[in-house]
Amino acid sequence: MALKEIEREASPLIPSPAEWKIVVGHLAVGVLPIVYPKAQRYCERHAANARGAALLVATAVQTGERLDELRHMRLEDIGTDEIRVAAWGDWSPKNHRNRTIPVPSQTTTIAKEFVTWRDHAVGLNGQALVVGEHWISEQLDAAWTKAEFAGDAPRMHDCRRTFATELHRSGQPLTLVRDRMGHGDVETTEGYLGRYRSDRDRVVPDMGVGDALLGAAPAPTPDRKSR
């Protein structure tokens, strides 16, 4: 089955943090059928990799890192309250842009568990598991279906879209969001800002302009027939 992408129009419809939380919860308990469910080693690998998929997605949403960056994240890149994206060996992040992402301590805990799992992940065939786009997309398809959300399942790049959107909505300037994302210009960052399904239920805030009229008597309604 061909992997689907979310439509890439301006202000795309993307998963909200609340929807990602539900997806991660489904991933953690396993969304794909167990191969040879009576064999203990297959069940153990299935359970470990199910949690690994959940850790991958959670770390991506919480840090805004690209899949390739997550595949090259090291334990020494993870601090107490920040995660560094920096070149090492023959690898470097896209556009060679190193950056430091300040994050909550819970995120660093999740990231450390993710890296530990990734470095020792074993597929059902007993070989090292390749944590690639196809592998995680299959998991996301199943989790999205299980969550019964409308529309096509998201992809890993949509984790970055949610990250950028949340930073911007929290009041951080686009220049700072750009730096957190590792972009070269603000225009690229603007293209990552999206909409949530829950936006349609957001109430327009009272801006206080009408307060100037409170307490005053309404103006009399003139009689149109009078001259």
C-alpha cells in the first residue's frame, strides 16, 4: 500500500498535541499484529519496538528534530534541560546547522530512553532494526486508524509542524522558531505553521473594546416618521 502524505497546502491541517498524545499511547502498547504470538522472543521484540516507536514520535514532537537527526542523536547530546543537534563523525544535520533546543526535563528523559532503545533495537528477524521512514509510517498508519481520527495519517515531518506551530502559538517569535527548527530563513518556518482540528471550537477572545460602552444608557431609537 502506498504511503500517504498530508496535503501540503498553506496552513495544513496537522495533529494537535492532544492528538499526538493519543497516537503515542496507542503506539506504546502496539498497533500491529504480533508475528508468532506464541513465541516469547517475538513477543518481547514486538513489545520493545512498540514502545520504541512511541518514544521516537514523542521525542520528535517534543524537540522538532528531523527523523535523520533523531537517528543520529547520541546520549552525550542530551543535557538536563536541552538537546544539542551537532555534527559528529561523517554526519551533520541538514544545511550543517548545529543548534541547541531547550526542553523540559521530561523530554530529555524520553529522549535518553529512545536513544538507548534505538541503539539496541532488534527486528523480528533478529537483525538490527532499521528505524526508517517506512517502518514508522506503518506504525503511524495503524495508530491513526486505531485512534479513529479523520483524514490521512501523519508522517514524521508533521511532528516538526506541530512543534513549530506550538512554539509560535505560545508567543515565541518566528526568528526563534526558525532557530529551533534549524531553518535558514523565516519563510521556510512560516510554511510549517498549521491548523488543528480543534481550532474550529476555539472561542474568539473578548478584546475589551466594548467595555467603553458598559454602564452608559443606550441611545434612544429615533422615530423614523418624525421630522
